[in-house]
Amino acid sequence: MDAEVVRRLRASGSVFAEREAELLLAADGDVETLVARRVAGERLEDVLGWAAFGGRRWAVAPGVFVPRHRSAALVDAAAAHARPGDTVLDLGCGTGALVGTLADRVPGLVVHATDLLPAAISCARQNLPGAHVHTGDLFDAVPHGLRFDVVLANVPYVPSAEIAHLPAEMREHEDRRTLDGGLDGLDVLRRVLAAAADRLTTRGRLFTELDEEQTGPAAAWARDHGLVAEVLPVASSDDDDLDDDGDGSRVVSVRVGTSQVAMSTNRE
């Protein structure tokens, strides 16, 4: 390994300088150019052209949300519920890595994914061959009346005031819409939960990721919209990721309440 590359990366603030140096030295392209881009603050994933998650590499592009280590728990929870043949949806899919990893683990899923950002849609179509990738806002992007057995809703949940405290590479190189959840971080999730009852099958589950202090308000909002929310224990790891920002995050499972299921059944 090139000790000078490690030194430069460490001096620029890299926590994983040795591992990053190994990846950059093995990448296609001029090493000096790649290292200079990383030292200048570009995301490692943008420099490499891929993000690691779930044991695979996923194409990524500037501005597209990079899957985080902590979201392995979200996929674990969804995989425990999903069955072969289920119709699944990834809301705000970014690269598509989460639902792609789920599909790797549970065969025969019918995969849908949505995102607002053209760059994310391009990545998802590359990463999810055969999936239905829709451009648009959350549930509005998928055909009306289509219901899902599994919904992954890893939507933005960083409170607006906290954006300024995120690492520079996130603030400067990820589209703010992929991070900003409004005043308390729950603005986007509220819109998701308000529409979820009409989008889940009778055995459907929606899985989302939140900071621990957000789970109570989110569960209350879910209850007000005919849903039942359960905070799940987190005991997962994804050794391929290089981030270490998973502390305090929780996975919440949401299902339609019994009375709402009865109403839905009577309408069908």
C-alpha cells in the first residue's frame, strides 16, 4: 500500500484512510486524480463510481443518496417478513441498493422503486434490471390502486437545523432533498404514513428508519392514520460499508390496523 496516499487521506480527515487507499489504488483511472478528488472532499463513492452495501457494489452518481451501514437492519426486517412472489416498493430508492439487497435475499419478488431525482432513477435502473422504476413523489409515482406486501421507506429524517452539523461530504455532495426531513425530521414520513393504509395489502408491512427519539411521534402519527407501528430491535451489520453513523437509529414496522383492514376488505 502507498504510505503517502494513506497519509494524504488521513490528513484530509478520512477515518478509514488505509481501506480507502486500498480501494483507490485498485480503481480504474489515474490514481493521483482519484486521490486528489477524495482529498478535496468528494464522496469516496463518487470517486469510485460505486457504493458497497449488502455484499455487492451498486452504481452511484453525484447527489444520489449513498446507502448507509445502519440501513442493513431495515433490509433484515423486510427480509424476515417478505415471501417469494410478494410485491415490494422502495420509496425514495436512491441507488436501489436496499430493495436490490432484499431481492437478492428473497427470490421472486416483484420490485417497484420510486425517486424524484433523475440521477437516482438512472442509477436504480442500472442496478435493478427487471424492476419497475418510477419517477415521481413517493406513492404518487406508482399506479393508483397498486398495493404492496413490503414497503421500504428510508425517507429523509434529519431535522433541518441539524443539516449544518452533518459531515461536509454529505452537506456538499448529497442533494439536500435526500437528507432534510423538515423541522423535526418527520415531514416526509408523515406524508408516507398518511397514504400507507391505502397502499398496503392486508398482510403488508412498511419499514422505515428513524432516530430513537423520533419513534414515539412517528408511532402516534401512524395511529392517527389507522396504522399500528412497532419499534424493532436492531442487531445487524454490513461489513462492506465504511461509515460508522448508525448509533441511535431504529427500524419501525408499520401495518394497517384491524378496523382499517376490515374497511378495506369491505371495499374490495
